[in-house]
Amino acid sequence: MLKCDFQYQQADFLLKIKLEVQQTLLGIVGASGSGKSTFLKNIVGLLQPQQGSIQFNQRILVDTEQKIYVPMHQRKIALVFQNALLFPHMNVQQNLRYAEKLVANLEGKFQFEEVLELLELRPLIQRKAHQLSGGEAQRVAIGRALLSSPNLLLLDEPLTGLDSKLKQQILPFLKRMKDELDLPMIYVTHHLQELEYLEADIVQLNQGQLQNK
Amino acid sequence: MFSPEELSALYLSAKVALWATVTSLPLAIAMGWYLARYEFRLKFLVEACLQLPMVLPPVVLGYLLLVLFGNKGWIGQYLNAMGIELAFNWKGAVLASMIVAFPLMVQPIRLSFQLINRQLEQVAGSLGASPFRVFCSISLPLAIPGIVIGSILCFSRSLGEFGATITFVGNIPDETRTIPIAIYSFLQQPDGENMAMRLVALSLVLAFSALIANYFILQKYQRKLGG
């Protein structure tokens, strides 16, 4: 599935990743500054490794030796950031449709209605981003990512900044996604409990190096 | 209510200001976006050139335009051969207004692009939007406040443009005599003070209306964004 063997250096921080992901849900846990977000940004294409390669489903996304670098919008890997980052000039429905419209008709994996159902977004669809609570906004952001029909979904501490009550509301949705959707996911967090609840396979990132948990 | 001469000046001013705003806009958006997004070695030089029309005496600017775009000017002679005449023509007034008002248009647009959360663009990219689509669907709509302010500033500044215009295109009734030039002309006539005063009042109304429109458009957009 996902095969990474790359190095990314920024100032005096070195991220050195050698990893093969076969699981539906891989959890990466690590302290702040351990390189979790940097890892995801390399996978999605926001950052470019200085050395090595990244492959997904036998497709080469990055290979520094062959000078291959697939741009972010062609990777079909969606990233949900810590903040929901909904487009503020659109309402919830427009945010969701935005992602859906970017997918060619036959490539759509998830139906709009199906995503509304899964994440219980129907009551929210006419609301603007600023009219949503943190938890609601994050559910919309996850729904939007699903509607872009990614082959891999990256979640970068999606529950950070939410209080424990809101976390308890969203975690079951993520669990449903894991159980019901045929979609590989990488979930990054510094809260081990979230990964345990989601029954993820867990690896630890420590100062830019992966270790088995 | 208004004399034919006054109406002609009003019509011409509106035409010149509108053309100057519309033709400057794509360039100002491109320039504002580029300056907001990229750092490059000669950026200071580009910035200085951009600001130059604001600090140069308008007459100097008009004279430079004449040297460059006059019928026998460095560029003007070639344009002339293609049948494009700028000097002593209303199109020249558009060019003079564009150059004078351009810095005023670019700055708010640039600031708007700078204030956009770059992560919104990154999210759109990760959803599969190409860079051009990200620009059209995310960056551009979010920069609308700056684009509106820039356009209104450009339009208002063009309405008031005098020095560069009179030097480059002269004072030809129905062709290049815009409101400020008409006011100047009326003030040269022994009985022209009343007409000049009416045009002064009209200028005030136009400028004030533009600024009020600016305020309401921005209010509406802020509400849309939930600010």
C-alpha cells in the first residue's frame, strides 16, 4: 500500500522515515515537534523530501533519484488538518460539493448523501463555517475530505483543540469510517487513547525516527 | 441642469475612469498576488517602480508618456503604424489614469492576498484542485475585499487625474477634457466660475459616493464571511 523511505531535513531537524503501511488504520503517536505533521506533509505533497521515495499502491509519488515528484493535486491523498479549515466564503454544502466536483464522475467513491448520513451533517448543510462548533466543523472537514474520493486519508491531530466532550462525539464517527469504509487512513496524534479507541496499529515517532510501539 | 460642456466632461471622466479601472484590474490582481506570494532578488526594484507614479510629479509622468507614447515616441510610433493613437486622444487619458492609479489599486489587493490563510489553499490542493483552480475558487474570492477597495480607489483617482493627463493628451473638448481639466478650463474663463463650482460639487458627490459604496460592499462581504 504505502511505502516510504525518505529523509526530510529542515534546519537542524531531520525526519528519517522507513515504513511500509498495510493496515487500514495506522496510528502515529509522538510528542509535539517529533515530526508527525512533517511526515504527513511529505506524504500529501506539501513538502518535498530531499532524498528517497514514496510509493502508494505501486505508484511512485516521489523518487528523488528519478526526479519524480507528483504534485499534490494529482496524488489523491486528502489531508484533514488540526483546524477544520473550511472555506469561509462557502456554506457547509458548498464546502462538501467543492470536493465532490473535483472528482471525475466515475471515480467518485462516496456519495454525497452517504457522507451526510455517516457524519450526520444533514442539519448543518446550510450553515456557514463560522456558525459551526469546533466539532461540527471538523466533521464537515472530514466529510469534505471523503468526498474528494481519496485513496488515502491523512488525519493530522483532528481532535486537537476540541474539549473532551466534543472528542467523544467525533471519535465514534472516525470508528465508523474505519469499520465501514474501504479507505486506508493514517491518524497522527499525541493522545494514545484516541488510537486505542480506534483500534489502530500504532507506531511511535520520536525526534524524526519511527519506532514500533 | 448641466450644460452640454459639463455633461461631456462628466461622461468622458466616467468613461476614462471605468476603462482605466477595468483594464488595470487583471494586471493589478496578477501583480498583487505575485508580490504577496513570492520573494525574489529584485523585488525592491519592482516595488520602487510600482510606487514611482505616486511620488513623481504628474507633469513629469505626462511628459514621459509623451516621450514614450507620443505619435513619434519610442513606442508610440509603432503603435501609430498599427493605427493605435494615444497622445491627444481619450485612450491616452486612460493610459495616464492607469499608471497614476495603479499603485493605489495594487496595494489593497496585495494585502488581501497576504491575509489569506495559506492552509485553505493547501486544503483545496489536497482535495485535488489544480493551482489555477485553487486561485480561482479560493484565493480570488477571499481577496475580494482588497479587489473592491483597489478598484474604487483606482476609479476615484482616475476621476481626479489632472497633471499627467493634460500633459499627455491635452485639453480637447469632447475628447480629453475630463472633469478636472474642465474645471481648470472654466476657471480660465471670465464667466466660468459657476460652471467650475458645479463641477467641483459633482466631483465631491462622485468621490463621496464611491467611498460610501466601498463601505457598504465591504460590510456585505464581511457579513458573508462571518467577520
